[in-house]
Amino acid sequence: MYGRCASYHGDSIAAAYLADEMKRLGVLPLQVNYFQTYTYNCYSLEGDMSLKINGVELEPYTQYRVYPTARHATPNKLNKASWKKQLKNGTWLIGVSQLDTYSPWVVDKERPDPICIEILETALPKKVKKVVADIPIQYRANYLTRNVVGYVPGAVDTMIVFTAHYDHCGIMGDKVLFPGAHDNASGTAAVMDIARIVSQKQPYYTMVFMLFSGEECGLRGSKYAAENPLIDFNKVKLLCNIDMFCGGDEGLMVFNANSTETKPYFEQLKAINEESRAALNLRPRDNSPNSDHFWFSNYCPSIFILTMGQPYGGYHDPDDTCEGCGLAHYNDYLRMILQLAGIEQ
């Protein structure tokens, strides 16, 4: 699915697949066709990509990357560069001691500033004589994307909401694909697994499932869903976000576990763990804008659960594949979440 981002509309392919799965499971749509649509400005990198310095072609991702955080050639970034060169199209190439972790871009203005591309210092010759760059950067204004949303009616209209982001980092040219198995096909699969379980019999609480795009671009999908609600947040007992759910040899980390609204749920999770002895460690953390629970924490009790420890693929890395992920703890951890949500198994 092209890394499930804007490149070649991989996110739309993934959204269609997930909507079909919800329908197949008997999950009801919260919106027509299960889609909550919205737009944002972003970039994609479709096509052949090459960068040659003094006639030597560099390896994408391992020797050069599009800079993910600053995204643009800021004065601070240019001043810190060990080497720099501006191309005719305005793009800057800079030398760095360490390549940053790749992530898609999102921009909040119509005409973005020049792009910055990092090159590993060890890949640069002592004297750069000739640079030939073919970097296929496409700017996508008002790019249309989709959250996938559904629910299973319960005996009461009090809701438990399960969320995950299905998007990932897309591609960096046609030679580099970011599969995103751990981040976050794993969390998406867990939410769909919960949907499968509760759809087989009526749960006590109404179960809502929200799968977001745009997380890697700044929590865009969840922000839109929080600001354009499809449900009454006053009726939400708990929102549980699952992000990066493979591995887990060291236990579970729970973000936003210390607030007045959510601490009772963390204490309940601790009790469940003490009885089941599923997780080696259960670590509470304060709230943080590091995943899709964050925007909802302004409106309802919201936590973010992720696994600690290996095995899983690299972070925002082409090696984040299914083959690199371990699921030895998956069933035990999922049972803990189901029990926290009051779901009978």
C-alpha cells in the first residue's frame, strides 16, 4: 500500500481495505462508507530518486534522507551544516553527522519554503566537484485523506472507544518503502481484532472504532476527529489508543496514566496484570502529544498503550517488516485491554 501515506494514494488504498473489513465483520458505519474525510497540505516522493556526487550514486535512506523535522532549510539548520549546496530549484543539500529519522511532511501554508535534504558526512568526498540530484518531491495542496470509523451497539449507549493510526511514512522515492508493521499496522490490527471479538455478540458498552490517517504528519486525523466529533464525548467511559503493539518483552507503557480521570483505569490495569502476570512491567507516563489519544484527552478519559522491548522492526525504517516483529505477548496483552474495557471473552 505504498507505505500508507500520500504517495500513490497508499492511505486511500489502506482505508478502503479497512472499511471493507469493518463491513465484513458486521461493524456499523459511523459515517457513510465508514469514511470521515478531511484535507491537509503535504508532500509525497513518487518516482525514481537519485543523488550523485562526483559521479558516485549515494544510497537513499542510508546515505541521504529528506529532513523530517525541520522539513525546510531553516537558517539554524543551514548554519549547523558541515557542508551545504543549493540546487537550481531551491532545494538545499546539507552534510550532517547523523541522519534523522524519516517521516512524511505536512505544511500549513500554501507556498512552502525550500526543502532540506540531509547527506551523511561520511558519504561526502573531501571536495565536492559535481552534484547531480533527481529528487521527485511533489507538493500536495489540500490532499484528501480518510479516517475509518465504525461501531458495534451495546446494551447501553455509554461508549468505549478504540483508536489506532493506520498510516505510516509512505515511500522515499520508488526504491525505499516504509512498511510500518510495528508502527502501526500492529495497533490497527489489534483494534480490528477487538472489533471482530465484540461483533460476535452484543457487548455491554457500545464499542467505537476509529482508525486515523495523518498521524505521522502531526496527529492530523485524530485532531480532525476530536474537533469534528461523530460521537458524544460525554458518553465515553474510556478511549484506548493502541500504537506500536509488537514485541513487548519488557512490558507495557501507558501514557496519560496519571491524570485524575485516567489513573483509576491504570490502577485497574495493574490489578489485571497482577492477576494474569502477563506484563513484566507496567509503566505509567504523563500525557504527551505523541499519539492519537492526545486530542481526545481534552474531552474524555484517554490513554495510549504501547509495548516496551523487542522484538520489532526499526522505527520509521524500511526494516519495520512483519518478519522483524514478535507476537509472543500479543494475546496476553490484548486480553488485558479487553478486560479493562469490560469485554467478555
